[in-house]
Amino acid sequence: MTAFKPPCVLSHLSLLEVQARSRRSRPQQQSRVTELKAKVEALKVQKEQLEAEIQTHQNLQKLRSSLDKQCADEDDVEMEEDSENSELLRLMARHTQLKDLLHAHHLIGGYDVIKTRQGKGVCVSLATAYEGVYLDTYNLEIDLKPAVRISRHNIPPFIPVNSLAKENNMQTHMRAFLDALSQHLNAFAGRKQELKLLKEQHKSVEVMESNVLCSILVLMFTVPKEKTAVLCTLDYIDHSSCLPKRVHLECEDKQLPDSPQWKKNCSLLMETPVHTALTAMRKVGDIV
């Protein structure tokens, strides 16, 4: 039979049990409180960062407005002149302004466009360049109303402007037309520049023939060992490229054009700008 326990003993045991539970839960409560405090501090830091970003954004907007109006007065942007961040903010504002301009420039295909005739037409400027050097710039005036058509331009007559307009459907694909036209103009400018560099860098190479489009180039080389003259014809069949598609050699030595070295030279002339290819050929002693 189980022994009877007085009520005071039971009460004491219950009290001990409650105290034990309290001691076990106290570390958990403290840990939870610490966790919540850390979260509050993190939220405070995040709030301060957001407030700083909002303030920076507002300052940038003020500076952008000032830059867009081409106003250099610092009072208009309500910033302290001696603020250590003012110069940085100005640079950031200028950077965002340039990014917006670049984006707009990209949307129109990267071409400089000016409205004409009160918005009824546009003037497009097409710049040409070769190896990072800007060359000629051509202008194209296009009527937009009542119909899209080319009104006038200063593009050389041997560039097929009208054919390119039809092939690329200028009415609905203006950018495709401008891209194709720009490619032809840059290829022409590149071939012309390569011919100029050839004459400047290779005095021993005689230019026997060339045309205004620079699509045919006939050169006279001299082979140093035999002192043999080699007539080289470069045919730029693709007028949208700076590289020839065909190279033909003629000389008294009938075996020379079929030799491995000169076959290699022909490949070099079709894969490399002519003045660069001639430099390589001269270095290995194939030409004077």
C-alpha cells in the first residue's frame, strides 16, 4: 500500500517543479529577447540606409534638373557649397544623365538625328571610322510625311543608296536600312584609308591601278631574290567589306603563284588589311 503524503509535502514538490520549469524556460526567453533586440537594431540600420538613399535620390533629381536646364548655379539645387558629398553627387547626376542620353542614342540606332521641316523630316548623320580614327561624315535627309522617302544626301554616287533602301524596306525598317548604308560607307572609307596607308608605308610597292570605289586594286611587288616583278590584283567584290574576296598573281615565273609561300601570302591578303599584310610579307623577305 502506498504511503500517504501530507499536503505540505505535495505543495512543496509542486513548488519545486514550477521553479525547475521556470529555470528551464528562462534561458529560452532571454535568447528570444536577444534575438528580437538584434532584429530591431538591424531594422533601424536598414531604415537609416533607406533614408540616406532617398535623400541621395532627391539630391540627384535636383542636380539632374539643374543639368538639364544647363544651370550651373548651386543655389538652385539647394545644397551646401562646402558639403563633402556635393561633388560626388554632381558626378553621379552627370553619369545618370549621360546614361539616359546613351540609351536614347541606342534607341535610334546610334545615329545622330535632327528633326527638319517642323517634324516632317529628319536629317541623319552617318560617321565613318577606321581603326578608331574618325573619317568622313555623310548626311541623309529623309521625308517622313506624307511618305517616307530620301529627299537629298551627300553620299557618293557609287554607293547604292536607293537599292539599299528597297532591299531593307526603308518604309518599315529604317534602322536596318541605316545599318546597311553605314556598313557600305564604312567599308568604302576603310578601303580608301588602307590605300592611303599602303602608299605611306610601302614606297617600294607601286599602285598600278585603283578605282574611286577602291574595289579594284592592282599592285606591283618585287621579289628580292630573283628581282622578279609580281602583279597582284585585289578584287573587293563585297562592297560592304574592307577585305578582298579574290587575289590574283601574275609574274614571269609561272611557278611562283602556285608555291606554298605565295599561296599563304594570298590568304594573308584576303584575311588582313593590305598594308598590314604587306608589312608581314616584307618582314619574311617575300617582297622588297
